[in-house]
Amino acid sequence: MINTNIKLIGNPASPYTRKMIAYLRYKRIPYQVIWGEASDVLKSMKIDPPKPILLPVFLLPRDGKITSVTDSTPLIAEFENSYPERSVYPNDPPLKFINYILEDFGDEWCTKFMFHYRWYFSEDADNAGTILPVGIMNNISDEELAFFKDHFTKRQVERLWVVGSNDETASFIDKSYKSVLKILENHLKIQPFLLGSTPSSCDFAVYGQLTQLIGFDPTPRRIAHEIAPRVIGWVNSLEDGSGYEDKENNLKLSDLPQTIHELFQEMSSSYIPTMVANKQAIEQGKNEWEIDLDNGKWKQKSFPYQAKCLVWIKEEYEKLDINEKDEVLSFLKLNNCETLVV
């Protein structure tokens, strides 16, 4: 793919940047990270930006030139083909599919926790509004910081709708975050990673969001310290997994502990029904939708990208053979998650 270090533009407060850097470290793939505002960096390098500009932005060769590329899940798939050593995909095809779902859960549901806590509560918004601008340009004056803080905070608070954060869903998000933390805390008593003794790509997705929830934003950090000390330790250690021993993930879907079933049961009341409802809304041309869930009502503006995510999940499912599909469907039905694929 590339003979020199992989280059990417990122920000320490970006969960997807943290996801990909931790992945590259675990894989022992040489990389260079440019900390800064992606649009400014790309303009200075005379490289066209991706649409939309989402962090991290990778600078990779395409058709004889350097092109800006984003979206972490397909990038990991590309890197896995080019750098097969220390694979983050389970060998068992049904388990690999479960890993794909969990990676999407980290990217698309856990990010709701992160964005909600960061911008819904005044303490957290004040913290983020102050730290994020100086993370990009730390030598700005106090007056400039005040300007950027006000401008950036207002813009992000106005975008809470993207993840479905509002007064009606705030309590639901809080319950789901605490539930996921408790499940992960119990799971880490059994095994060191989500799907066995080595990290899978889903570990890095969940890790990326948790770097912010337990390390940057005050409210979710307090919650995590109260109920999930093992999760905190797990996040800290996964930041640089280059020293982890390389072991093949030979677990089967049937080997998964009860805690993963509990995680999917939690997903069946949050991530999965909202993904399905969002896709239906997109197909029906609705700009907004709502759904009654076990722990409350969810109301959100339609989000086209997450509709695509559900399509990609079903495409991954179709890659399985008949017996593998039956095994996966049995697992999903057992945990009330079959609407992901049927």
C-alpha cells in the first residue's frame, strides 16, 4: 500500500482518532500523526478534503496521488489486507461478523454517549469548549480563546440532534451508558478483551469513545470511576498495545461468555431498534422519527450515514455461508437482535 509511514490528521479529543492510533500501535504499523485542524492542514498541503471532513483524515496514495480518506471501519479493513500480521479479525466467520456489529455499536451508539455528555451538560461543555480550541492552536491569546470557545461550543451544542441527544432522550442515554459500563466491568473479570485474549477491531471502536468518556469529559468520567474501575484500566492499557503478544483469535461464536450476550441484550433495547427505525425513516423520506423503547422514548432527526451502516451490516451477513448465517441468526434471536439482518 505505502512504503513510508502512514500519515493522518487528528485530534486527541477525537474518539475515532484515538481508535485508529491505538489500532496502528497494536499492529505495529509506522505512522505519523499531524495534530491540527484538518481543513487547514489539507489546504496547506494542497490536498482536496474528504466529504465530509471527519477526524481522523488519512493521507493515502490513490491513483498516483495522495488522497484524503476518512471512515475508520473500511480503513481498518484496507489495512488488514495490506498488513495481515497481528490481525484484529477473529478467524471464525460468525464471530468475525459479531465483531463487525460490535465495532459499529462502538462507532455509532457509544458515540451518542460521548457527544451527549460532552455538550449537553454545562460543566462538560465549558470544559470541552475551553480545551478543544487550545488543543488545535495552544498559542492563541485569551481573547481569541474566548471567541473560539463561544463559537465552537454554540456550534456543537446545536449539533446534539445528530446523535439524538435532547431533553427527552437524556435519561435514556444515561441509563444505557451506565448499563454498558456495568456489563463491560463484569466482562473484564472473565477475559481481557471483548472477543477473547487479543484485541479485535470492536475493542478499538469502543475504546475510542471511552477515551473521551473516562478521560476527558467530567460527568461521564465521574460515573465510570464510581462503577467501572476495570474499564478504566482497560482503556488505559489499550492505548498502546504494541507490546501485546500476538495470538490468533480461534474462539468460536459458541465460546462467547454470558457477558457478551448481556451486551447484545442491552443493544437490543437501544442501538438496534434505533438503527432500524432510522433506516425506515430515511426510506420513507422522513426528516425526524421517534420510537418507544423499553426504558423510554427515543426521538431524533434522521441520519443518512447510520442508514448506510445498517446496509453494510446486512452486506457482511450475506457474505456468510448458509450454516454460518444460521449460527449467527440463532445467536441474534437468542438476544432479540435479529432485526439487524432480517
